[in-house]
Amino acid sequence: MVKAAVLFETKKPLEVADVLVANPGPHEVLIRTRAVGVCRSDLHFVDGAYPHPLPAIPGHEAAGVVEAVGSEVRTVKPGDHVVTCLSAFCGHCEFCITGRMFLCVSAETRRGKDDAPRLSMADGGVVNQMLNLSAYAEMMLVHEHACVAIDRDMPLDRAALIGCAVTTGAGAVFNTNDVSPGETVCVVGCGGIGLAAVNAAKIAGAGKIIALDPVPEKRAIAEKLGATHTFDAMGENVVAEVVELSKGGVHHAIEAVGRPQSAATTVSVLRRGGTATILGMMPLSEKVGLSAMDLLSGKRLQGGLMGSNRFPVDIPRLVDFYQRGMLDLDTIIAERLPLDQINHAFDELRKGDATRSVITFDQ
């Protein structure tokens, strides 16, 4: 029996309740959770913007210590420190064998309908696992291809951020766009994902790194992480200012908010032949497009699911960047909170002023 923050009804506070976690199956890993970031993606499910079977345990940006493994697990062992990733992969579907593991949706990474559930309430009722992880809990039971071992010297509260925000934001720079040294990058939105993209653009050697956000404090953090210029995203002439500064528009524009207006800005600041990458989870009814003139100008629009990651390789490399002082995770964390403060963390996220809250577990 473990404590977990359970979502029983959308638009209502999560409830900390006792939950039963099953023993690991052959390809499963039982992890004692040490830290989990509070991500806006979770908020979309909590507030009902994206559907999910309930009750469920949110949380997908986590790090912990392996408690036990199934009989067929070979990638991690008890005692390993791990970062989890929601893009669990089977390893042999078309997406996996063509190097796009982040697109894998194989049911093999989950338990079948006739199998006992991984999570259940004390009375036996099923608890739905969210995004392959359900990390707002003292323990996680996941497929072995939903976690990767990392250096044990890495602080786990900072490692947790790599599981989503950093993998998504940095991956948009390193993988989805393959930013070349000297190219110009504009990041729209300076939350956890956007700040990771700014930091990664600096590591990649981008020339001008322009960050847009309406909150002055977030713009200041972006400058600390590598932004060469920052603007108020709500400014009346912000697009014109970015285009002028970048001498015709940027090579890469990355949207990290999930709002139609920010997506439109992302497209508008591109130069001829530039690429817009949308990372934010927008309302499901929304669309983003290119005009006829944009198409004639060779502009491109793409999504960037989880930073197009190969997380078993990418996450240890990102840990190494942190340990070498190149990736700044300390600055992104706004506060550390216990599990019973999860609803406060979501309230702060709704305000949009803070960067990243991290739920930590006393062990």
C-alpha cells in the first residue's frame, strides 16, 4: 500500500489516498519515487481539456530508485537510480525499428485487459495508469522500456525534470530541429520546456537566442539560461521586433505554451525556409497552419512529440550536460513540495507565473 494523488473527477482537487501496486511482471520495474515535476500536460488532464479514463494517477516527469524488477528485465537492476519517460517503446514495431521510438503506441508496454491491473484502490477498484507512469505516488510500476538508469551522483530532484521538460525542450533543439551553430532560434514561452529549449540552443551554439514570455521574471531566467534577447510575448509589435532583430526572421521557432496565439507567433517570426515546431498541448479543437505565401517561402511547420527522443541514449547525455555545468536545472525549479501539496502546485501552474514545482518524497 502506498500513498498516491488520485484524480477521481476532472476540475476537482486530487485526493491523496492509499493505492495498491502490483508485483512486477516479467518486463516490469518497480520504482520508489523520489521526485516528480508538476507539468502543464498533467494539468490538461486534471482540468478535463484532454480525456482520460478515471480514476487515474497523473504525473509523468519523475526520477526514483529501482526497488524490484521482473524476471525478463535486463536494462536496470534493484538499487539503480532511474529517470522515467512517458514514451515507453516496444522495440520492434515500425516506429521503433526506424528510430522513432517516441511514436510507439504498442500495447505491449501495458498490461492486457485480462491481466490484473498495475494499480488498484484498497477496495479493489482499478486505478488507470496515466501516460505509462502515474508518478504522483510513492511507488511506480512501469514497463522496463519506460525508464533508464543514470549516474547515481545525479540529484534526483533535478533528474526528474529531464524526464519530460528537458527531454521535450532540449530534444526539440537537438533532435527535431538539429540546430546548427550560428543559426537563430526563437522560443515562445518560458516555462520548464521553453527554458530547456533556450538552454539547449546555447549548448548547440545557436547565434541569437530570442525568448518570448509575458512574465518579466521568466524572461530574466531565460537570459540566465542563454537567451541573448527577450521580449514580452504579448507586446503589440513583438513579431516585427523579432523579425528585425534576426534580419528577416529566425531559422527555428519553438512553441512551448500550447496556445493558438503563441503558435501563430511562432509561425510569424520565421524567415524564408524557416521551421516552426509546436511542442505545447493546444486545445484539441485548434489547428495551426501555414499561409499560401508561407508555403511559397519554403517555411515548414511540424510537431515535436517528446523532443523526438531516443531517451535511453538522450537522458544519460542530458545528465552528463548537467554534471559538466552546461545544463542548468537548478534555476528552473521554483519550489519543492510534499505530495499533500499537489493541488497547491497545480494552482501555481494555473497562474502561469512560476517555472517548475517538484514534488519530493521523504525516503
